[in-house]
Amino acid sequence: MACFKAFSMPEQSQTIMAVDELQAIIQRCQILEEADFKGEDFSLFQVAGQKCLEDGYAAQLLEVIQNEKNKVIIKNMGWNLISPLVRCIFMYKQEDDKREHCLKILDQLAQLCNPKELFLGLLEQIEQASGEQACQTVMLLLRPLQTVLLKLQNKKAYSLGLSLAMIMNQLTPLPVPYTKQQIQEDKLGLCQCCNAVVDFTKPFVNEVIKNMEKSSEYNDMELKEELLKFCMKCLKYPLLTAQLEQLEGIEEHPFRHFATEIIDILWDIKELIPLVFLHHKSISSHWKNQEFADIERKNSADSLACLSYLMFVQHFGIDCFPMVFSPSYLLQCNMTHIEVLLKRTEESMLSKGLDLFESCLLRMEDNSLLHQYLELRDFINVPQDLVKVMTLCPIEHLRKKSLHILQLFIDKFDTEGKYALFRCLLKTSNHAGVEGYIIKNIKDQIHLSLTRTCDNIWFTGHHLISLLDLVLLLPEGAETDLLQNSDRIMASLNLLRYLVIKDCESDNQTGVWTTLAKIEQNFLKPLHVGLNMSKAHYEAEIKNKKENRREAHSSNTVCSVTVSGEKMPAMTTEMQLQVLHSALFTFDLIESVLARVEELIEVKIKAVMDENS
């Protein structure tokens, strides 16, 4: 027992000494005037206070801070305790009493300390937090930071802006939970933290509202501008990335709640409707601070696109939206945002772009969109971006949806608009499957033109002949890769077959009969030559492969083959033969349709000659 006492006494006296040291510093400083405090006093106070916290004497430190006699000392020196205090709060996670004392000390410091000094101390702690502790640190310090900011008068707006920027800088590197499980787990606390930050801004939003209510000519824009900057950042992160559909089993979706709060702030500060109709390139005229305007012009495109998605797809704030605009005008306003989203490669952003495009189109009646809209750059760029999603996106459901939306877009245009859009896509898509799809649409429009009583000048006569010049030809003549262009070629042959059957030479409504010689020269003859060349090439390849197979020790020898200019993955000889036979089958199919078309043309011409004779 004696040995135990001998060992434990120094440790006990050391911890008691930490409290005693703090008391000694306090007593010495109590008799000094505020102006007489020296740097040494600040250092000694910080060391002793830190020692008390680390040794578990937070209760004694709290008593010192709460003592009215120490008010001046704490006001000047207390901010030095922020760093050790934050460390200890995280250290004492499992020790409720000690943690509770530390939290009370933090609240007391927020009430008593010099606001300017404490503000800098709090920001420093937020800046130093990273990774898994970023959200926890931000949530811990939001309340004292709010208390301090509300005390600041001259530089409140600037300090709020600095705080929000620092917080968002710490959160932005964190991955946004996307799946239902990730949102429910919220491992890093991002969902909870985002909503806590919105609550943090509410007193400042209320201050802006009160100031605007006092005067319709409220000119103090600084606080309002900082809140607006914050909302724009939140729209870009996390909301642009977040999954915002309702999820079964999640009663209150944290990001949907966050989105609602951001929309409410924008509405309260009277910026929601102006932003919805604000083109990101003209944003500079919206800001009082020109330097900020220049920065925001570059970074606002994603934020404004997300805002439009929230309003027109998820219907956040839609009750505030004036229902006086035509569907075509709303589409025009949103085309810039749709273009921004469709140029992204992330699934969350691409899907938002497709949803926004679809939502705008579904508001419109078919054939109601005037062809003049195609004179606007966005109305040409967006369908081209849509084609890229259809052909390049690795996510199947997005490819399928983009095809569905392209058809919606086509359906909404008037006849002249459809004609102009078809010409544009045939020239720019550079994809045989898309070209085949457009040619099928052209066939459908010709059919409507021939079966309706009203005249349609765009899909009959000389306008149609001009369009057929783009359709009924081989891109590189007889040298065209027929396998790669098979979708386009089959669609073109089916269109020509339809025209020959449906349009009598005596009527010649489509003009196909007057341009038949040109079609034969540019399309049918080169196709014959190309088919003969391609079939001969592939038959020779098949013969070579079979000979090589016999010579090889095993039919499972792995090698490579090039089809349509693309090197295929390594495959056995048997697999290569299957590919080559499949190509030959495609050529046979094209050849059979070509023969049928030529047969129909010959029959029609012979019938006319018999009538004339």
C-alpha cells in the first residue's frame, strides 16, 4: 500500500497543480487592468486551461469561466481555449459528463469572449478539420459561430460570407451519398451537416427580410449577397450531385429537405424568380459587386441548371412560380440549363438534364413548337448533345431515355421544324444508328403528308428531293463500310421502297420519279458494287480462317480480328467465324431488300411504258 501511495501521489499533485496554476493566473490577472494584460499572461492561461481539459478537470474550468469576477479575463483570453476544447470534445465522446462540461464551456466562451478574436479561432478550427471530422467539427461549432456573428455589427455580412465559404470548402470534397443505403447511413454526416448549416443561416435570412420590409428601397445588399452566394454554392454541391427522388422507407429525405430550405431562402430574399429566368452569361448585371459577378458568371451555370431542375422536375417552390408563361418559352429558358447538364458525364447530372428536358417537352402539345426556335443556338446544340448520350453513354437506361426524349423533341416541332431538324441531325450525328432512326422519322412524315388531305410542302416536292439527296446516298460511295453503316442503309432502302410503292409515277407527289436516275447513280449502283466487294472480302476471310483452323493444333487458338475498322476483343477461331458469318448475313439482307426495290422500280416503269404505248 505504501508503494502504491508513493507512486500515485506525484500524479495526483500534478493534476491538482494544473487547476492551481490556472487559479494562480486568474488571481494575478484579476487585479490587472484589461490594457495591462501581457502576451505571457495569454500563454500561461492557454497552457493551464489546456492542461485542465486534458486531465479531465473541465468542471473546474467551467466554474472559473462562469465566475463573474473573471469576466474581463475570459473576454480577452478565452478564445485561446477553442483549439484544446474541440480536441477534448471529440476525445470525450464516450464520457458524457466531461463532454457535457466541455460543451457548456464552448457556449460560455461564445457568450463572453471578444467576438472578433473568437470568430477567428472558430474559423481556424473549421479550416483545420478534414475528412471524417469535417462534418462533425462544423456541426459542433455552428452554434457558437452563429452567436459570435450575431454580435458583430460592422462586418457581419463579410464575416458571414467568410464563414459560409469556409464551411462549404470543407464539405465540398466529401462524396455525396447517392443510394438509399448511403443516405440512410450518412457515414460522414454530410446530410445532417447540410441541414444544420441551413438552420445556421436563418437569423441572417430573417434580418434581410426585416430590412426589406422596412423599406422597399432596401439598399444594404451585402448580407443578401452573401446568402445568395451560399445558395448558389449549395445548388452546385451537394444538390447537383444528390439523388432527389422520393425514396421508399425514408420518411424525410435529407437532401429533399435541404433543397426545400435553399429554395425558401431564395424566395425569402426575393431572388428565386429572377434566378430562374437569369441566363448564366448575363449574370454579371445581377450583382452589385463586379468582382463577384465575374467569378459567378463562370461558376453559376451548374447552379442555375440545378435550380431549374428543382423547380420544373421536383416542383420545389413551384407554388411561387407565376403560371403565365407559355410552354415553349419555358423550354427556351431551360435549354441553356439542359445543355449544361447533358454535357456532363456523371449519372446524377446526366439524368437531371434528361428529366428537365423531358419535363419541359411534356408540357407542350405535339406540332406546337415553331421552326424559328431552331435559329437559337441551344436548340441545335441540345439535340446533338442528346445524340452523344444515346451513342456514347455507358449507362443503358440513360441511352434509352435519351432516344425517347429525342423523339419527343421531334414530335413537338411544326412540319418545317421537323424538316430542318432532320437535315441538321443527318449532317452532324456521324452515327449510322441515329441516321437510320432519323430516316425512319422522315418516312413517317412522308406517309402523313401523302395520307392527309392538306398539302405539306416540306415532305413532298422539291423540299423532299433536297432531303432525299442526304438520305439516298452512300457516304463514301462503293468504298463505304457497309457493315458499319448497315442501319442507315437498311432505313434508306426501306424509305425508297415505300416511296416507289406509295407514290405513283403519274402523281409523283414526292418527286422520287424525277430524281430516280440520280438515286441510281449515287445510291443503288455504288451499293451493288460495295456489296460485291464486301461479300468477296468476308468470304475470303472465312476461307482463310477455316484453312488456318485445320492447320492449327487446336481450334481454340486465340487471336484477334478487325471488323468495321475496330479491333475486336481476343477470340477463338470459332468465335471469329461466327462474327464473319453474321456480317455475311447482314450483306445478304441488304442485298435482298435492294433487289426488291429494283424489282418494284422496274415493274412501275414497265407499267407506265405499257400505258403510254
